[in-house]
Amino acid sequence: MSASHDYQRVYVWEQPVRWFHWINALAITVLGVTGYLIAHPPAFMISREASFSYWFGTVRFVHFTTAYVLMVNFVVRLYWSFAGNKYANWRSFFPLTRAQLRQIWDVLKVDILQFSNKPVETLGHNSMAYFTYTATGLLTIFQIVTGFALYAPTSAAWFPHLFTWVVPLFGSEYTLRIFHYAAMWLFALFTIIHVYLVFYHDYVEGHGVISSMVGGWKFLEKDQIEAEQATGMSPLPSRKPDPKPAAKLKPSG
Amino acid sequence: MNSLMKINETAPTIYEQMVSRGVDRRDFLKFCAWMGAYLGLESSAAAQIAKAIETKRRIPVVWMHFQECTCCSESFLRSSHPIVADILLDKISLDYTETLQAASGFQAEEILHDTITKYKGEYLLLVEGSVPLGADGAYCVVAGKSALDSLHEVAAGAKAIIAWGNCASSGCVQAANPNPTQAMPVSAIIKDKPVINVQGCPPIAEVMAGVLVHLLAFDRIPQLDALGRPKAFYSRRVHDTCARRANYDAGLFVESFDDENARKGFCLYKVGCRGPSTYNSCATIKWNNGTSYPIQSGHGCIGCSEAKFWDNGPFYQRLTNFPGFGIESTADKIGLTVGGVVAAAVLSHAVLTNVRKGEEIGEGPGEKSDSGKPAGQP
């Protein structure tokens, strides 16, 4: 085994990406919880006069305010996909090249179905993950558009009224509301899988995926980095022939 | 306006007819002010309305009935203000309406034919009911003509088209899933002229009158929202004008119709009230001479002025069945089920990972050989 346990630190996630990630995570959590409360307000049978209480109004206020945070944050991230480094670039999010598609297949084989143990080494996300984030981004856009369309009638601001055209597409606000609510569940499902997979990759590969979203650094074996830089296709896979697949994968111990 | 003036120059004006029926000047002006207020106009508009009614002559009106239950007509006839029914039924003059006209058979059809040829481009077309397209329109045939053919024929020369109620505006119960007759609203069929959707099942009588008065007084179509409804009556949510709204903001909800909260008049949101997504004037104009409206009487709004409200059932649930997943499948049930499956998949994947990748975990390449264990090969 030529590769000693020799790691190199690589700066992958720049500040704006990390800020985006955590603000987005927080906003989605807040929106999910308040959205659920709006759909299913808990029963308070102990009642005061309505004039002394405004908790449901506050929940809605938090939901609407957080929606603005989510949206602005998302727009900044869109900008950064043009201005940021290659790991944040918009191109990575669309699996259009043969190499990206091949990597998606590799990820399915190695990480999801586990037919193969040969790890897929990438510095950014792998192509499969990037594609998942594209889907999540589309979901976010759907929630922004439908959410502001639903919010428009209660707002005097100009911005939500840009989305009033959405209601006729769904026929009525009631139908729109059901779709907006159902999409929340997709975020919940995404979160389960996302958090699990981050733990999985950190656990299995030991490249510091979890901490990378805090400090921005990832750790990769030196030979892997060299291979990747040689291809010039980062964050695409290094498809160089593995010098010692047997040694790496099947210690016959 | 000129086109209206051409009609029957010698006939008495609407106002003259009203006076001859014993309406005094004071009542007439009160009516004008009242209509102006309903339309959300400034106070000076009352004079404009009065002037229009004083000077204008009868507008010919054709009121077509297709697949409907006549609840729109019933609502209109029970309009609380006598002048409304008078002015609109007697004075604007209904030239043709299946349910109210004295004539029948060939005579009735002749009147219709005369009206649409003689007053081409001048008459108002009011449509009640949806138009079936299934079975070549055989589901609704009047005088040997399908509803579709009649509508095309009458709409061609109409000055303006009003779709009364949910049937004509969005199909109502006939268009509910699976829509066996392929019932369509007027706006889906008549594409070349604007259709005023006066929504509701039925619409409020005063709203119907208000829309007609607007057409009469200003000779143009009122401002419409994105779904073709007059903004004067459909721009506000029932929720935002609701008497129980304070309870909503305070989070005080009726949990079931017989609980203490129901007696206290709390918000009906959790027992399925559609007020938050329904646009209508129920909470302001109310029904039956301003007596009450469903929410005031303790029953949630069913959203009858919105498209597809029959399909968004059950009426007594806040979140209803998610489309495409069959009966009793709310978004929550689907979400929880899929969430459970995902959680199970994640757990088994974690177990699988430890089994399949146990050798790899915690070690970098070469680590095994470094540690001197009997690692594979050189």
C-alpha cells in the first residue's frame, strides 16, 4: 500500500456556502414546525378572552418572516453558484456530463446498494448528492412561489403579489394550500436521509464531512487529491485506475 | 353607452318605470347609494348610478339555464330589497329565461331568436349552470339544441356575459370528480369575450344585483380578479371579514361542534372552515337581508365560491384528502407512512453498512498494514 495514512486539508466550502447551509437548515426547521402548527393548531381548552391572546397570529408571523429569510438566503446561494469556487458552481448541480452520470451510478452501487466497496472519492459532493440538492432547490422554489401566493392576500407589500398568478394554476387557494403543505413532508423526508448520509459518509470514509460544513475544510488522502487535480474535473470523480484495489478493499485478514 | 341608448328610444327609462310602480324618489336614491356602497365606490358614485338609471332604457337580457339547480335564480328572487328584484327582473327585462318566462315551446324559442337577432351586440347574456361536453352534449338539450350549441349561438352577439354561480363559473358539483358529463364552465368554452364569474353556490342576491347595476350604470365590465370574479365582491377572504377572526389569531378553536368552545363562538378552523381560502362577501353583506351567514350561525364555510370545492372534502376536516392518493389519504398519513419507510430504510442501511463495510470503517488506506495486522497484501 503506497498511500500511507497521509491526509491533506482542502478548503472546500467557503463562508457563504456554510452560512447558507445553516441559515437554510434553521429556516426550514422553523418553517416546518410553524407550518405544521398552522395546519394543526393544538387544542387549548383553557381559554382566555381572545383579546388577551395572539399566539396563533405570532406563529403565522414567524412563518411569514422566516419565509423571507429562506428566500433571501436562497437567492444569495444562487448568486454564489456563479461567484463561488468550483465546488459551489451551478454546473455541478446538473448531471449532464458522462462522468457525472457515471458517478451517480457508482454512488448507487457503492453507497446505496453496496454491491461494491470501492469508495467514490470526491472533494465537493458526489454527483448524486449534487443532483439531490438540485431537487431540493426546486422544492424550495416551489415552496417560495406557492407560499408567497398564499401569503399575498394578507399582505399589502408588493413582493407577495408577484405570485398571485399561481392560484389560478391550482384552481383555488385551498388546493394550493394542500400542495404547499404536502411539500413540507418532502423536506422532512429529505432531512432524514440527508442527516443519515452525512453521518454515514463521515463514519465510513473519515474525511470529516460533518465538520466541513462548520470550518469549510475536508480531509482527503494525498493521492486522491492529486488524482483529482490531474483530471481537472473536480468535483467529479477521479477515475484513474486504482493501483491496488485488492489491498484497499479486501484485506484478507 | 351609445349602444344602450339605441335600444327602444321611445320606451320609458328604468327610473320612469320605477316611479310608475310607486317607488318614490327617496327610496330610489337610497337604492342607488346602497348599490354604490356594495360596489365599494366612493359616495359620489351614487349620483352616477342614479343618473344612469334615470336616463337608460331597458337592456334586453337573456338568462340561459343549463346543468344547474336554479339556486342562483332562487337566491336572486329572494333578494332582500324589493327594488333589486323589480329593477332587474321587470325593468332590465328578462327576455328569455326558461324557469320564469310565461311563454313556452316554440313561442319561447322564437322570443330568444328575436332577441338575439334584433339586439345583436346589445343584450346581456346571463348563464346559470355548466355545459356538458360528454356524449356530444346529450346530457343537456333544450329545444333540440345542446347546451354547447345554444351557448355558442347566444354568446356570439352578447354585449357581456355573466356566469351565475359556481356551475357556470367553475363547474360546481357536476364537474366534481369524476365529472361524468364532462361539465365545463362558461369561461372554458367562450374564449373570445370576457366572462364575469359571479361565484357562489348560490351567489349572494345583492352581489348579483350589484354586478348588474355596475354593468348598467357604467356600461363596462367591473374589475375582475385572476379567476374572473368581480373584485368589488370577491377581493376579500371570508376569513378576513369574519366575526370570529379574533379567535383565530388568539388560537382559540372549536374542537368539535358540541364542545364548550363551540358554545363560546370560537374559530371553526379546525372543524374544516374554508374561510381562510375563500373569497366572498358573506361576512360583510351576509344573507337573507343581512341576517347571518354560515360561520355566524356556527357552521364552517364550505368554500362554495371557489373552484372544485366539492372535491376538497370532507367539509369538516381542515386538511383533506390529497389528490391522487384515494380516499382517506391526507398529506399527513402519506407523509408519516413514507417517513416510516424512509426511517426503516435508513436503519437497515446503517446495519448493512456495518456488515458490508466493517473492514473499511475507521481505517485509511494502508492503515491495516501500518498497524502490522495481517492485512492483505504488500
